[in-house]
Amino acid sequence: MTPAATPIALGSDHAGIGLKATLRAALEAAGHPVLDFGTHGPESVDYPDFAAAVAGAVLEGTARFGVLVCGTGIGISIAANRHAGIRCALVHDATGARLTRQHNDANVLALGARMIGAEVALDALNVFLTTPYEGGRHDRRVLKLSPGWSQPA
């Protein structure tokens, strides 16, 4: 994971706090600044609130990418994708992480803490952060997903 000056935004519900902590530790160990929007305890919370916080940070440019975790990754990814300009991908392995960056210019990664282990999640995170968007034939499709989008420099 090559660090950048712009932070990575993290968010999870109560089911994802353990995996989020593992991801945060790996990001910080690699030199990435992190914005952790919570949650920070086991009490039941509403995942759309944390998806909104991470999506906001990505859309405002205060975070380079977002990473969201809930039990399955499904609900939190749906919640994130309700924000115009967010392209959140629920992935289950490094291949999905690579393809969503290459083909969709995904800006938020969603993971299911009850679906994959920490090692697979860490591999997916590393690939997500280091894979560039391919552009080309994918541009017109990404533009349909996010009107006003422009290819990253």
C-alpha cells in the first residue's frame, strides 16, 4: 500500500468494528492517514449513517478513498451508492477489488466482516488502493454512473 497525503475514510456498523480496526491498523502501519468515522463500539447502530459520513468525505475531497464494513457489506454498499458521485463496490476478494478500480473507477470499497476473513480483506484493500483506473472504453460507462465525473489525473 503506497501511502498518499490524502486520508482514507473508514466507516462501519457494529458488525464491522473488528475488521475495520484491522484495516485501520494496516493502513496506518503503511503510512496512510486515516479518517475513522466510527462506529467504535458494539452497540447496534444504523449503517447508513456511517456510509453517509464516508461518502461525504470522499465527495468533498477530504478523503482519497472510502472503506466501509458491515456484516455482509450489502447494506452499507447500498447506502453509500445512494450518494451521487460515489461508486461503491462490494468485493469478496482481490480480483473484485482490482476489476472495480480498473473498470469502474470505484472510490469506495465495501467489505462484509461476516463474509470474508481479515487476510482476504487486507489483500482486497491493498489491491483497491494500488490499482489505477484503466479509462478508455470504460469512460462512457463510468460517466453514466456518475454524471459530471472526469477521468482522474
